Amino acid sequence: MTRASLVRQITDFANRANPYPLYAELRRTPVLHEEEGDPYVISSYWDIESLLHDPRISSDASNLAEPGADELGENTGLPPSFIRLDPPEHDRLRRIANSAFGPPHKPRRVDDMRPELHEIVGELIDGFGDAREIDLVDQFAYPFPVTVICRLLGVPREDEPRFRAWVDPIVAGLDPDTRQSDPEFVKNVQEARTQLGMYLAGLVEQRSKEPGDDMLSDLAAGKGPDGSMTVMEILSTAVLLLIAGHETTVNLITNGMLTLLRHPEYLHRLREDPDLAANIVEELLRYEPPVQLVPQRTCITDIEVRGVTIPAGSRIWLMLAAGNRDPERFKDPDRFDPDRSDLQHLGFGSGIHSCFGAPLARLETQIALAELARRLVEPRLVEDPPPYRPNAVLRGPRHLPVAFEGVRP
Ligand code: HEM
């Protein structure tokens, strides 16, 4: 492996099924910059952690000397959402969004969704019917998070199929391969975005007149200490929650089941003790994180990392998945070990942009994996490794065929 090719190898599909040997190679040059115009790639745990907290590092794409594609595919025609903003705008919008989502104003929002999450998971597993083999992605992991976001935002149940029909092409459009190649597909994605935007605008208007117990109603009412969001800001936030919370959760559930099927002793233990789900999910976020790297950072002044000067305006890639396997941080990092006592992973990022939806993502995945472990009789992998999606940032299998002997009630 020549050093000059390492950055290209991060996006090379050939490394998708097992990128970890490449990440080990990257960690040997903790600040890697190969050619003019390439990003500065940071791969060790402590450097990533420190840069995620550094106010000289910006998430605002307008600070980039050479703006590139937006890997989250968030090109919606709406104002930038808070994931792409710096303080003070980021903090204002995140605080308002949080006043409709978590403590101190809505401390029970996520926990109160627990019965609904069980219900959605139960219905999806019941839907396997008499089958003895399913695609866990299409039949379970993919439909689950979008239904959850609908309930969180307050999309009426009768509208969920319409909502999903718009979300499907938008989320499929996040894959770099599908994004630009087919003009018809690109047109459909654009159309879906417009339709979804119009639908959400109508819903916000309706919720401001007749509020329910949902996030959009709270955001539309907007009486918190930080003031309120404009309608456009509410729409950007809703689309952000949808996009940031969808494929990430699909991949955590799918990577999770794949890892458990490769380590059946933990699948067995989870069946016996569903409380183990909390540790399993944390270790998965370290061992197989759905967000492999954060490529949307730039430095606003020259900064020095390990003796290397990174010039202002440079693009920085923070390799979360490489940091999570850094032997200077974790003992025996390539071992899947949910019994670790120290699980301070980078799977949800860190610092001011750390994952807003983490409590929901954790609960969704804990319930999903515990229920799959409990209900599937003798599940096993059909294909290992399974086929992967092209995306190097949001990494996960495109399909995960799983065979089993039956479904317990
Ligand atoms: C397993 C599932 C998930 C993973 C692995 C994940 C991971 C991440 C990561 C790594 C970041 C940091 C990005 C950065 O620093 O630029 C992030 C931010 C974010 N996530 Fe998640 N996420 C997940 C699920 C969710 C869900 C379910 C939601 C919404 C309900 C959500 C909403 C957000 C938002 C709004 C941000 C931006 C936070 C900010 O800029 O302040 N995420 N997520």
C-alpha cells in the first residue's frame, strides 16, 4: 500500500466491507495530507476528540476554501440546518430544537416513545410471516427509523405512506453512486424534496393552529427562553432530523445484527438478558460506527496538530471509526467486547455538534436488537460479508439476508 494512495482508499469501495486495516495504516500518519487540494485526514482518538472541541474548526461549509459535495446530501433549498452552522447560530437553533426534544423542557419525550417503538418493531417482525429468510435491511432496519421520525414530528398515521414515498428517494440519493449518475433519479430526488418541503410547511401551519403532543407542534408554538424558529428554520430542522436520523440508525441496526450473528455468544446472552442491549449498542458504536468519518470540517485559522500546520480554509476529515479502534485509547480495540468497562466512543461525535438524536437512536437500536434476538429462532447469516452500500461516510450493508427457523410470538 503506497502512502500516496491512502486518501483515495478511504472512498474506494473495495475497502467497504473491512476498512479497519486501512484505518490502522492511516493511524501511522496521524495527520495525513497527500496532495494539494486533498483533505487533512486525522485518525487518532485524542486528536479527533480535541479537534471536535476546538472553536477554530468550523462546520459552516461557507468557510471552505474549496466547497465540495455535501456528504449528508442535505442540499434541500432550505436555509442551512444547525449541523452546518457555527456558534452562536448553531447554539440558538440547537437549544430551541432541544426544548422540544429533551431535558429540561421535555425530559420524557424519548422515554415516552418506548411503547410505540416496541409496537413498530413488533409489527415489522410479525410482517416476516412464514418466511424462513428475510432481508433485514429492506424488511426491518430501513422502515423502522422513518416511522419513528414520523411519530416524533407528529406526521399523522394516515400520511406516513406518503411521507415514506418522499423520504425513500431522498435517502437513496445520499449514496454517492446514485447521487449524480442517473438524471431521472436526480429529478425524482429533487421532486421528492419539494413535495416533502411543501407537506411539512402545511403540517407546521396546521400544528400551529391545532397543537398536538409532538415536536413540530412545540417548535411551531416556540415560547422557550431562546425565542422561536422561523417557519423556514423549523422546516430545515425537521429535514435535518429526518436525514441525520435515518440511514445512521438503519446502519447501526444492520451492523449490529451482522456483528451479533458473527459473535453468536452475545446474541445468545442478549436473548437471555435484554438489559445487555445497552452495552451491546455502545460497543457497536465504537466497533462498527454508522458514521465512519466527519468530512464537513474546515479550520478558520492556521492550526498546528502534532507539528503539522494546517492552513486556514483547509478541509479536515475526522476519522471517527479509526479513532474508535486506536490502541492508544482502547485495549484490544479490534475485539468486539460489550463487557468493556470503558466505552467512551466517538460514534456520536463529540463537542457542540455531538449527536442530537443519540438518546432516541440508542433506544431504537436497543429495542430492535433485543427483539430480533428474542423472536428469531436460530438466526444465521446467508452471506458474509454482505453487499455494502457505496457510501464511505455512512457505511453499512445494502442488504443483510438472514435465515432462521421461525419467529417466536
Ligand atoms: C445510530 C444512529 C446515529 C448515529 C451513529 C449518529 C451520529 C451522529 C454524529 C457522528 C453526529 C456529529 C456530526 C458532526 O459532528 O458534524 C451527529 C449529529 C447529529 N445527529 Fe445523529 N446519529 C444517529 C442518529 C440520529 C437521530 C435518530 C437523530 C434525530 C432524531 C439525529 C440527529 C442528529 C443531529 C440533529 C445532529 C447535528 C447536531 C449538531 O450539529 O449540533 N441523529 N449524529
